[in-house]
Amino acid sequence: MKKYIFTILLALFLALGCSKNDEEFLDRPPSSILTQEQIFTDPSAVLSVLGDLYNRYEDFGRLDDWASLADFNIAYWSEAGRYPAFQNDGWGFGSWGIWNYGYIREINLFLERCEEATELEASLKTRFLAEARFLRASYYFEMVKRMGGVPLILESETYDFSGDASYLQHPRETEAAIYDFVISEAEAIKDILPTDADSKSRATKGAALAMETRAALYAASIAKYGATTPQVSLPGNEVGIPASMAEGYYTKALTAAQAIISGSAGAYALYNSKPNLSENFEALFYDKANNPEAIFVEDYKVGGGKTHYFTGWNQPRFGAEEEEGGRINPSLQFVQSFELLDGTYAPLANEVGGNPVYYDNIGDIFQGRDARLAGTVILPGTTFKSKPVDIWAGIVLADGSIVSGDSRGQEKTLPGGTEQVQVVGFDGPIDGLEFTAQSGFYIRKYQDPNTGSGRRGTQSDVWFIRYRFGEVLLNAAEAAFELGQPDVAAGYLNQVRARAGITTPLTGGDVDFDRIAHERYVELAFEGLHFFDLKRWRLAHIVLDGNPISEAEVTQNIGEATKRETQPYSIWPYKYHNPGDPNDGKYLYKILRLSRITGADRFQFGNYYSEIGQDLINNNPKLVRNPNQ
Amino acid sequence: MKAKFYIFIFSALLLVTSCSLDNFDEPNAMFSGNIVYNGEAIPVARNQVRFQLWQPGYALTAPIDVAIAQDGSYSSRLFTGEYKLSFVPGQGPFRTPTDTIFFELTGDKAMDIEVTPYHMIRNSQFSYTAGSVNASCAVEQIITGADAKTVERVTLIINRTLFVDANSGGEGSLAQVDAADLSDLDNINMSVEIPSDPKKPDQNYIFARIGVKIAGIEDMIYTQVQKIEF
């Protein structure tokens, strides 16, 4: 009997447990999902959605991927796992390709839903819409730079499950059409977006105009210089822009740049806050408090959940906050391309007539150069976070032989000596030892001087500047030069050069293509822009021609846009040890190519535009392949 | 016991027979030949020049890339079927046939593909003297008229292994030198010193070839690789 009691109880429980309110009981609003209605009635929720879209902005160079900022042999990568990048002979056709139509779709959905929203205040709504359009245009700009013309999808599309998806397959637009779209979007939204030079991480009028001037300039130079490489074009102009369109684009680039320069988009100016010009140029990138130069940035916040480790990866190894650092080692070619203060080019004077030049101080060889050099590169004999770096490769004896070590700061007994002395710097350079300054230099640009920035637990919140006033000036200079206004171009170049401490201003007659290219090379290095300059000028296959660089050649032709960049070279400081000699204790410099650099990069015609993957072509046979692939 | 035995036999039989049931046949036709001009193979850089084979009649069409070896030959193992052959525009130091070539493959097939190079290297001679490789050659212009292209540089490349070309970095080139004087294309002389590397064993031979870079064309045309003993 007893065992039935439980059965009966269970039956009763089941029977009485149900009630007529069950439907209400189960119908609960989800607590982890916001409905569209909930989002698009609350401005702060809309802003969070927009924030997600901002977060997915595509950059070519990124602070959280240090190598992306230092590619194309502008620097050696002092990390053992990265040496193969200097041992191969180029890049696959698929390199740098992007095709994130999922992102485009989500922006389109955002635009459609925000457009339908009725509860949002009108002024907020138009700003949100304009920001999303800015992001969409930015992504199309990024795609056209890498892939050429792409399908232009401006509304969300839905599959109808009919078994035939062909109506979702769109052919590629022409390259010019995508650039036109970017320019026209910028024109359309620039007056809707706020005119506010203090708003850096959200789209503003300044950001729209900066995007417009860059896009127009890229399109113009592809039209003009694309004529030199007819191989890099497609019959349908999905790649390649007719040369006749160059002038129109250059005019647009100049107009948009001048709109920023004139102040109509807000009080933007060159950053000029510190008396020391090198420190000033360095601070341009980390000073977030009062920076009129930054126009549009990716911002970070320590303690706010968004940080990057750029400083940790690249801090000088000696005295580093972690047992690593020193990865980006700017090349000799890059360092020597900084002009002397009178505006002339000169190689680093390490030898005169085959004899070494002895310097009293280790940094003297770099004296009297463009202030941007010391602002971009950590040179031997300088400091970072108030700690001196210890970069010297060894001791040269009287007979020319070298005593050096294979670990950082190693000590040895010199011939004729009795005590052990240090024979190599704590920052190297030691050939093949990762994290030491193997080219003789570390990078300074974008390094964070705050304590803890090089610690994994803290990291850095230096922002990444996507558009800045300095680039706008250089865009204006290039456009003006190409439009036959060299005096105007010289004026813009001189503003940038004066900030770098160059004393001799350029005249219109001095401005030529090499000048423009050189100024962009030194001013905008390590900002993810050099690669696209090489591509749009159709110089990439010339400077990256797959031929090794000889030692005789490396110090030649400084400042020429076509100078070979297939391999990074190094210049190492040595101490001279010869007691009794007047040069004893002085420093001399030797140029070398590191033993790990065995390849020479070759940029093929098929690299100009990234390969559209076979999977994409299978899904959409209307896509035309890029040239030479 | 007996049942277990049968299960074992049965599964073993299943195992050995099922592969042939649900697998495709392996490609069984060998397609090979040379890229030729007047019957002479055109040497190029290894894996740098390629053409594409397309098999029409399928819903998804992806090309089969066939790379040309450094002696100008190629080979590809394919399925029986119909193919069309086309060159990617801009590939190779030659003008390619403008027409697509159709062919049917049933068994092994050898086919030479006739192309017209912009230049050919003639009378190449290599010699060794005192640690250096000397070479001489003449460059003959084949395509003249409106499509003619000039010679950008003539390079002598040496390597320790059989693979010699100017584009594979240290893998293909131990040392290389450009001809200093291109004024007389019938008589070009170059000399390159063999660099010594204490980390590698001595060898009493070296491989060399001459490459010609034609202005506006990415791929270089070469001579056949020559083994030089000393």
C-alpha cells in the first residue's frame, strides 16, 4: 500500500500543477536579448549598436598587430618566429584581401532600422544615420584599395529559400564607381556630422572630409600612374581608372583638403606643443589631452577594457617592463632618408674614403637631421621612459678585429686587459637574437611613455590615428602638385617641414614627385599608409623587384621614390678600443645586412589587387578575377 | 565463436571492397609537354609562369593551374575529359596564343605549346676562371614592330643547386650580376664571383644561367641551367 502513496501523490502533483495561467507563465520577455523595438527607442542603446560597428572598422595597420605597421622592409622584425618574412621572396596573391559583406549587411540593417525608428529625436537620428554611412563608406574604401571594384550593396538582402540564389549575385562595380561612392557619401554626410575638432573617435565633418581627400587622391593617382602599368587593369575597369579622370579626382582631393585646412571643419592644426621638435613629433601620437592634429582615431582606455600591447612588443629590451620588446627595428634605409636640417639628403657618415669616422658620442652620427627622425625612431644614445638605451654591437680593437658577445650585455676580457668588461650593449644588437635592436634602432612612434604600458597586465591606451592634419596637408600638396600648382604644394609641404625643424623652405621649383613621395615616406611611416602609396603610384613592383640590395647600393639614391626596398639593412655602433690612440673610446659605425635576411621581396603585378577567393567565385560566378591571377 | 569469425571475415571484406565502391577513380591521364618557340623549349623561372586549364561543362568552374618548370616543360596529372587551355594575361616572357586551345584527354598526352617570346638568348657560353663564373650571350629580338619591347637588363645568376632563378631569393640565387653594357645585344659579357660560405661544404661545381628581363614584362626568359665543373 505504501508504495502507491507516492504514485498517487505524483499523479496529483502533475494534475494540479497545471493551471489555466500556463500561457502567461511561459511567456516571459527574454532577459538576455534586446528586441529591435527596445533598441531603436533608446538613444544610448542605438549608440551601443553603433559602437559595435565602429569597433569593427577595418584598418590596414593596427596597433594590436605590430607587424602590420612595419611591413615592406621599412623595418626588420626582431622576433625569431618572424624571420621567415625576410627569407621568402614575396607575398601570395591572396594577401591583404578582405571581403566582409557580413559587416556591410549589418550596417545596412542598422541604417534601415534606424530610419524606421520613430521614437528617436530627429537630430540624434540623422547623426546616427550619417555615422553609419561614414562607416560603410570607410569599409568600401578599404575594400577598393585592396580588391579593386567590388559589388556595391546598399541595402540588406534576404534569401527567399527558393533554391535559386542568383538574384543575390551582384557583379563587381568599376574601381572608379566605388571611389565615386566613397566621395559622394563623404560629401552627403559632411554637413550632417558635427563640426567638432574635439570629437576624435566618432565621425565628424573633419573625418568625412579627410576620408574624401584621401579617397580622391588615391583614385586620381591610380588614374594617372595606372597608365604606366597597363597589365594591372581589367577590360571592364573593375581594376584600373581611365587616365582622363585623374584631373577631376585631384581637384576633389585638393578641395576637400583645403576645406579642412581652412578651418571650416573645426579647429584642426599641426600639433605644436613642445619646444623640442623631436619630442613634439613623438607626443603627437600619444598626447590625447589637447591634440588639434588628430582628426579620426581608434581610441583605447586602460581600465576601460580596451587596450593594446604595442609598447610591450616594441619597448627597448633593456629595462623593459616584461621580458620582451624590441620587435620593430627601423631599417638603415629609413633612418638615412631623413634629411639634414638644411633640406639636403646625406647618408649616415660612417666612413670617409674607406676609413671609419670616429664619433665622441654614440648618437653624434645622427645629429643635425630632421627632428622627425628622433621622434619616430629610438636611436642609440637616446632614452625611452627616461631610461637610456644600450645599443652597441661590440668593441673594435686596434687591428680592426671585433670583440663581441652573443648574449645581451656580455662581459669578456679584452686582449691585454685583466678585468672583464662589457663587450656588447644590453639592447644588442646581436645578429639573430630576438628582441634586441638588430638594425641598430627601435621604433618610437606610437610607443606609450606611461608607466605600465609595457606590462601585460596593464598595457597601453595610446590611440591609433586614422586621419590626421599632417596627412591632409600632404594630400593637398600632392594634389596641388599634380594639378600644376607647385607653389601651393610647396606651401603645404613647408608647414609640415617647418615643424620637423627643416630650416630651408622649399620653393615651387623644388617640388617634384620624389619630394612628395619622400615627405609622405618619412612623415607617415609606421601608420599603415606607405603600402597604399606604393600601390597607387604603381611603384610597388619597382621598389620591391625581388633583387637583393648590395652594400654599395644601400646608401645611394636617398630620397628617390624608386629606391629599392627589398631588404632592410642595419648600421651598428662599435666602441673603439686602442689605449693611447686619440680615438680610443670613441664610436664608429658599420653597415651590414643581417644573416637572417636571405630573401628579397618581390611584388608581382598580381599582388596589386588581392585575389578574390575561389569560394567567392563559386558562390557568385559574376565576379571577375583580378588581373594576373 | 563461429559467429564472431564470420563477422570478422565480413567486415574485412567490406573494408577492402568499399573503397572502390565509394571513391572516385584517381586522375589517370598525364598531360605534359613544353612551351616552345620553333620547337625550342623556353626556359623560365621555376613556378613563376603558369597557364590554366578549364574543364567546361561543370556548374562550378575553377581553373587548374599548371606551373611551368624551369626548363620550359610542364606536366599535370588530370582526369579524362575535355579541357581548354588559356594563359593568364601578362604571364610569361612571351606573347601567348590568343586563341583558347581545346583538347580532349583520354590517356597520356604530350603537347607542345607554341608561343612567341619577345627575345631569345642565343649562343650562351659559360666558363670558370679563378673563383668567378664568366658568361657571354647574344639577345635576339623576336617580336619587332609595334609590340616590340626593349631589354631592361641581362643577368647572370649562379646557385649551388640545380634550381637557378633570380626571383626565389637565396633559394634560387647564390649570387647574380647584371650586365654592365647593353649597347651591343649581340655580345653581352658578365662575370660574377662565387661567394665563399664557410658554413657550407665545398663543391667543385656550380650551376649558372642567364636571364633577360624585358621592360614591362614581369617574368624573365632564361637559358637552360648549365653545370660548370672546376
